[in-house]
Amino acid sequence: MKSDTIDFSLENLTFDNAFTRDLPGDSHTANFRRQVPSACYSRVQPKRVPSPKLAAYSKEAAALLDLPETVCRTDLFTQVFSGDRLLPGMDPYAMCYGGHQFGNWAGQLGDGRAINLGEVVNRRSQRWALQLKGAGPTPYSRNADGLAVLRSSLREFLCSEAMYHLGVPTTRALSLILTGDPVERDMFYDGHPKEEPGAVVCRMAPSFIRFGNFQLFSFRDDIPLLRKFLDYTIRTDFPHLDGPSFSSQSPMTHPDALASNPDAVVDSSSKALYLTWFKEVCQRTADMIVHWMRVGFVHGVMNTDNMSILGLTIDYGPYGWLENYDPDWTPNTTDAAGRRYRFGNQPNIAHWNLAQLANAIYPLIGAVDPLEEALMTYSHRLKNQWQKMMAGKLGLKTFNPATDDDLSKELFELLAMVETDMTLFFRALGRLSFKHNATGSCHDAPDSIITFHNGSSLFPMNSITDREVTRPFMAAYYKPDELDDTYRGRLKGWIKDYSARVLQDGTPHVERQERMNRVNPKYVLRNYLAQLAIDQSEKGDYSMIHELLAVLRHPYDTQPHYTKYAEKRPEWARHRPGCSMLSCSS
């Protein structure tokens, strides 16, 4: 164990590449597109680049590798994390997996433009897999070039770190580096390709294993490898489950013995372990989805190969942030017709994807009922976590289904009734305070007093006009002309019910506002902000990347100097590419 006082450098990184050490790899060493059977990965080398240039790095992600900022600003750092140079101990490979894409089985997919450099174990014994996205072709690239452009790379870099600071489970981003090579892309697949600056993101995660890894082995009926892979996953990524170890396995269940005896029976204790693991994957996935819904994040392409077994947000492609609340919105042009991956459908899609994972491990369980029972864990966890989340968003101590189910339902119907910025609305809601009059009791909501804005205006609920009731939320409305009498009347009724619930809860206003501001962010990576950073960066100015990183480190704080980043989407961005819809193209 190295001393905490040591100033770590890249040469001090400790690589423990368990994935390539413990699992079978591709027997072919040449890098050409092909089907790769009976293997978990293929060894490949990143593409050398002519003139790598560091655009940005995350000091928080670097700290996970024990790297100080001085190291991140060195030429060696830029060379290594652009793929131009390898460090001793690195063992580059691309992972083999399959998956369902838009509900259809796609067969073998794999890391088509991602190359894993290896796994670093830091001073706290944490394992971090390092992966370059856009570092060149692999056997899984199909007809693509394995490269990435600055546009999509910048979006992934910023969003990975923004999500972390929001408290959303996510992969991390260490660096954003330009390669110096132009890359041709047809952004909307409309026959108008153009050259864009090439870039590489180094992303980090304890593991990049996906649902699709298990699906491919099961689809190929390679049950010995399926079991070996699951044993490895539990042993490495879920050690708290006390999974199988090489030292404790019986000859029958040792992976090598299983490979030579495909008919080996999975014993009851192993089945119980696999079901416990699956339940935890369901729970982690539910937690992730609730966080997405809390902050208004839309993944855009929830294919099973983009689902992490650790419940991390992974593969930031055509994602988007819900600005005006619309549960039917999807940022993905490929999904525009069916809207399979729309915001409001994300909980259902996660359940569907988990069902596919259950199908994949069925050969190891041999029975449907225990898998269906385990799958129910997702629904129970989702409901409980959603209620807990909504209590926080509304500033309540606990969620009372008897009153709060209807309260929440009516609120989201109101948000969708007119174009309302979800982020701004909830922050404004936290600024409302409610008091009783001298004669009212905690149940006298009609007689309660509502304080708007900074506390300078007091209105008894019964005397608030329909026009006054929208005043606190005007900054959240995209089309104020839509605020008709029907909407105002319903909002007034909702505020009346909400004030009664708040007064019944008995939480002092300052405490309630603080509670709400801990779960309702003021700053998110709005689509137009990312696009403005892209526009500047393509001209060689990376200052907005750094400024956005600074703002998004504290998304729940007021940050008076950065209030311009908390404004709703400007009208010019309503239909602009990159601000409204994106394709799966990099």
C-alpha cells in the first residue's frame, strides 16, 4: 500500500487486468471485422493520432486514479489518453457482447468504437476500468471506423461529470482530447456528410459489463461461458455477495472443469446466488431510473447493450434533458417515429430490458417462477424509490399515497398542459411558503396565507386571483400565451391542495426549501448549453467546457455568478440540431 503523501504519476498506476486474465479471449490477433465466438474480448491496439491536444479533464475523475492535476496537464497524459501511447501494464481490448436494439435482437455487437486500456486499482483498493471511446476500429466495428468526433465526445465528457455531481449513478469521464484527424460524419443520415474534428474521451467505470454480454453467450447456447462470465462478474463486481472464488470452487463448478463438462449441473446454492445477483441488478437499475426521472434526463437509446449491470448510466449518445415537461419527448431522431425511448417510457423499458437479462440467465436457473419473482424486485423498488423521490421534490417528510399520489399526478398533468420548464418550476415551487392565519388550524388550507417569491407579497388562498397564481412560475413558461383560465384555475386548485399538505406536514419553510433544493437541481446540462460549448470548441476555444464543468460541480447551489446557465431554453434553440434532436451518429 503506497503512502497517501506520495505524489502519484502515470507511471505509478497499478494495473490489475482481471477481465483479460480470468476470461477467454479471441483466438485471432488480427484486427478485422468478424464474428467472435467463444470469447469475451479481442485484443486490439488504439489508433495512433498525429497531434493530440488536451481540451479538458476532470480533476475529480483523475483523483479516483490518484492523479494530481499537474499530471493531467502533461504531454504524457495527453498521449496516453488519446491512445497514442501505452503505459506498462496496459492490456488493450474490445469487449464482445450482443443486445436488443429498439426491441429487436441484433446479434453480436461489441465495442465497435471503444477500447479498454486496462483496470487500475487505486490506493483505496477501488477498481477502475479505463476505456477510450473513438480510438479506432475493432473486430466489432462492423462497417464503421471506430472513431468519434468532438461534438459527441464533448457531450459525453460533460454529461458524465454533470450526472455524477447531480448524484445520478454514472460512468465517469477522465479526459477529452482532440486527435488532430478529421472524421467524416453524416449527422442526420440525410446524405450530407461533412468532416468534423476527431476526438477521444477516456471514460471510467468499476465495470463496463452490460446486459448484452450475458445475452450473447445465452443466444449462442454457450452455457459454460455464460456461467463462467457470471461467476467472474459476481466475484469481481459484486464481492459482497460472497460469490464463487477459484480457491473455493469444487472440481465440478470450477470454470475450467465446467468448460470441459458442458452438462455440469448448476447446484442449488449457485442458483440462489445467481438469483440474489439478479435481484440486486434489478434494484440498482430501478434506482438509476428514478434518478433519471428526478432530474429530467432522457437516455435516448436504452438498448440492452447500453444497460450496465451496475446500474450506471452508460453510453451517452443521443441523450437530452427534458426542458419543457413532455413525457413523450425523445432526443433520438432514430426513435422519433416509435418513441420507444421517450422520457415517460424509461421505467417500462428498463423493466423490459431486465426481462431480457432474465431470459439470458434462464439456462443457469432452469425455472421461470424464481426469475419472475426476482424481476418483481424492480417494480417494488421503483415504486418505493419514486415515492421517496417525489416526497423530496415536494419538500415533504414522507410520501403519503392517500394524498400524494393524486397530488403528484395532477402536478405532472399541469406541467404537460402548457410548455413548462420542469427544472425551473420545481425550484420556484420551493420558494413558496405557506402560513396559517390567526384563527386557522393546520387543516384550514382555504385560510392559509401563501408567500410568493422573496416573501414580500402575502395572499390568503381564497383571495388569490387566477392571474396571481402563475406569477411565481413565469420564468418557467415557454409560451405565456398558453396560460388560459382553465390552466390557471387548475393550478390554483393544486396550490391550494399542496399548501394544505405542506401545512399538515409541519416542516418550517426554510427546512422545506433546503430539502427541495437538495433534490431539485438549479443547473443541468441543458441541450443548448452543450451545443454552445461545441460551437466554441470547434473554433478552438474550450473555455465554455471549463466554465460548464465549474457550474455543474454544484448543480444544487445558487451560484449567483452563473445564473445565466439556469435560464430556460432560448427560442432559437427550439428546433436547432444538437439542441432538440440528435442521431445515433457520432
